[in-house]
Amino acid sequence: MNNLLLKVEGLKAGYDGLEVLRGVDLGLSRGEKVVVMGPSGSGKSTLLKCIVRLVEPWSGRIFLDGEEVTGREVDLRKVRAKTGFVFQQYNLFPHMTVIKNLSLPLEVVKRMPRSEAERRAMNMLKAFGLEEFADKYPLQLSGGQQQRVAIARALVMDPVLLLLDEPTSALDPELRREVLDTLFEVARQGRSMLIVTHELDFAEAAADRLVLMDDGLVVEEGDPWELLHTPKSDRARRFLVKIARSAQSVA
Amino acid sequence: MESLFFVLGIVPGLVNGLWVTLQISTVSFALGIVLAAILAPLRIFAPEPIPLIVRGYVEAFRGTPLLVQLLLIYFGLPSLGVKLDAYSACILALGLNSAAYQAEIFRGAMKSIPETQFLAAESLGFSQGQTYRYVVLPQALRVAAPALANELITLVKESSLASVIGVVELTRRGEYLVAYTFRALEVYVAVALIYLVVCTLASQAVKQLESMFKIPGYEKVVA
């Protein structure tokens, strides 16, 4: 139990009366990297957003790092400061330089002095080979570069869990590679990650566990290699054929 | 030719009035912008009935003539025990009126900030206030800048209403000169020209400011 960083129990959620998550159970141990796959509309992204309450769960419970996220007394800002969230569309702040995108959250949320925040931000940029962009503005960068900055921004807060919502889906095939390389590097650092993606490469090579979702439920989970090559359910098989095809068409 | 010399001759006298005009319009603009920066987020984020009250305020000030508001504040408020001098009454009326318009400009600008910007800030652990201050406001101001500039120019012109309650600004100075010289055409042409020059300069200055604060790379996305 102690080793469990994230625990989701019977999570239901949706939008405008439409139920998207229909009772999801999920666990993630410290240091574990879990990939979530599923057809669009299966509720993957909603699941991620519920974990930090960017979407309000309807029912069910979520525990993160020993604290109930769904509890009434929870300090949401603390929960969110403990997690890093990477969005499909990067969502950098366009009116701030790249380095400011990283240092401002440290100053504002972690109350770090500016010089210290900037030093840390610069170190993080250097770690990902992004230091040459420090004084550029996000919209002056390519999509791939922006997403790498977004990953660096999530990591500079030193989160206990990194949540990534289709970090490569908005990118052209030739830009996906550089983001994937960054993701592999983050995975190597041993960080706990919950990542929604269709990148089979990443799932096979970097993930500890693969979770397949469909229609608001977890349909199958297990060792990525086994699941991808010998799926047990028909649903999983059909889905894997579909993404294998779409992966081929982009490659 | 004589008229031209006459106009040139009265300009220095009118400039004294211009100084008051500029004071009234900039101070009331500032009052308006501060109020608007508070009213707009209240209308969007605050729990009911606050947004309804803000809306009532906006509608009340946009739906009645500025001149009536000015008269109400200057001549009406004293019966409630609030007595203001003409200059303050004028700034208050223009400021409150402009706040209503500016709040709407801000609201529109804030609505144009994508939802994802709020999500990004929240996901990092920003409070609502911090999100507003660091993420929404700086971007909304840039979006709102052209409309705010128009508002400032409108204020310069509307400040001429202050002449009605006896503030000696540009228009009132003109009236004095007409009473003194009986040359209404030349005097009011001179007054109009001074307004025109000030408003043109102001809109140029705002264009400069806009390009100074433009977000690099933004035009690529918009285009």
C-alpha cells in the first residue's frame, strides 16, 4: 500500500450529463511508468484530468501520495503542485519567454526567490538541450520544441507524478521523434509517469504496464509487450489493429 | 488670412484649457481601467449574485446619457449629502461611465483567452487570483489594447461635457473666447482642430505601445 503512489477507485465522471468514465479502477506504484491507450472518446484524457481535478469526478475516490484528492478538505493547489501535467497542445504561456514559463511557477507556487527559480529553470532547460531557446517566446518555436519545453516546465516543479495527455498527438511525424526522445529520457530518470499515448514504441520499450481503456472502462491491463502481442479480449485486439494501422499511416 | 492669424493668436489661450481636458480624460480613464479590471473578473468568476450586480452596473451606465450621469452626480448627489466640486464630479462621472465600457472590453478580451491557458495555470498549482494576475490579465490587456485606446480617445472628446457644469477645459475656454470675441466659427474650428490633433497623436502612441508589447510569434498563429 505504501508503495502505491496513485490509486483510483470506481471513478465516474463526464461532461454535461454524458458519462465518460464509468467506474475506473487504477493503481500506480512509485517509480512506475504506466501507459494508457484506447480509442478516442474512451475517457483516457478525462481520467488524467480527474486525477488533478481539472475535471470534477462524479463519484469514486482518488488517492495520490497518501492523500485523498477527492476528499472534501483537500488543498487542490498542493495536489496540483505535486503533479506535473503535460497537455496535448503544450499550453505554454505565449506572453512569457521560455525560461519565464519555467521559473514563474517556481516563484508563484513554490515561493522561490527569482534568482533561484531562474537558476533551476535554466538547469532544467540545459538538461533537455533547450537552453538556446531560453529567451525566445513559445510561439517562435516549433511544436516539438514547445512540447519539450512543456515537459521541462512540468518537471521543474519536481512532481511526484508526471501526467502526460497525448504529448505527441498534435505533432507532425517528423517532430514526434524529438518529443519521444525526451520522453524516453524522462522515463530513464525513474520518474513515476502516467501517460496517455498511441506511441507503441514508447509503450513497449519504456512502460512498466499498459492499460487499455474503452468506453469509459479499463478493459485490460498488464505487461506492455504481452498485451500488445497477445491481447486477451476481442476489444483489445480490435483496438490494437486499429492503432497499428494508424501508426503505419503516419510513419 | 486675418482669420488664420486670429486662430493662431487664440491657440495659447486654448492650450490652458487643453491641459485640463487631458487631466480629466487621463485621470477618469485610469479610474475606469482600475474599476474595470475588478469588475470584469467579478462578472466572469464570482458566484451569483455578484455577476448580476456587475451587469446591472454596466447596463445602467451604458443605457443612460453621460450628460445625465454628470448632472446627477454634480447636482443630484448634494441632496444625499455628497457634495463634489465640478472637477471631481466630472472625473467621477466619466470614470464610472468609462468603467462600464472598459469592463465589457475586458470581459471580451478575457473570454478570448483559451480555456487551456487556465487549465495550464491550474495544473501548475496557481490559485485563481494568480492565474488572473500572471496569465489572463497580461494577455487580455494585449487583446483589449486597441479597444481601450478607442475608449481613451472617446473620453478626451466626452470630457467636453464638463463645460456644462463649469469646468474650464478646452471647450469651455472656447466658449469664453466666443463670448469675448463673437467669432464663433474661428474659435470652434480651432477648438475642434486641437481635439483632432490630440486624438490623432493618442492613437499613434497606442499603436507604438501595441507593437512594443506584442507577443513575439503571435502573428504566425493568427495568420
